[in-house]
Amino acid sequence: MRENDRFNASSTISGANNNEEDSSLQLAHAIAEAADDRKASDIVILGVTELCYLTDYFVIVSGFSKTQVRAIADSIEDKTQKELQRVPLRTEGKTEGTWILQDYGDVIVHTLLPTEREYYNLEAFWGHAERIPFKLSQSIGE
């Protein structure tokens, strides 16, 4: 392989990784938006690519009742399926409604009641993770 061919091959590979990262981040933002649409609180996106081999991002959100937690999870599924043609690989906890985990492979969503979120404190556990900015669509006072 010539030197130029090696350079082109490596840039193509890194370009593919950037596209994967972009689509993962796009999914994480779509999930956060869907949660925000259902009035979720304390929406946090954590970049865990460098810390965890299971996924690239965690999206952690709170709902104030079991009904709201389920509605947030449903909103996430609807939005990701309609806009990105993505469905979770696995969903756990929907029956109980206190902590719903939706695994999209490259993004894992945790929708919790505040008591569950405080007890398990996922943000502290993943404290080394990069916090990804997310702008809420609803402004205070509207």
C-alpha cells in the first residue's frame, strides 16, 4: 500500500467514526427533546464513550409520577421511531414506572422518579463523563 493510500484509508475510517458519533449525538438530543416535550425535569446528557464500552451516551431524566415516567418513555419511543427510524433494542421497567431504561445501543436512556434518581445518583457514579449541553425548548415563565 502506498503512503497516500494509507492516509486515505485512515481518513475514511475516522470519517465513518465521526458520522457514527454524530448520529449517536443526534439520537441523544432527539431523546432529550422528546423528554422535554413531556415536561421531564433535570435532563442530562452524558458522553461516556471514553469511560464505557456499552454505549456512547446516557440520557438521564426525571418524571414526577409513574404515569409521567411512562409518558416520557412513550414520547421518546415515538419521536425516535418517527424522526430517526430507531426503536429501543430493549426496554425495562415500564410496568413498574419508577425507573424505565431504554437501550438504543449507542444511547441508553434512564427515566426515573426523583426518589429513584436521588438514591441511585447516576450522575455521581458517572462523574467523569462529559456533560453534553442541551438547551430546553421551553423557557421559564411560558
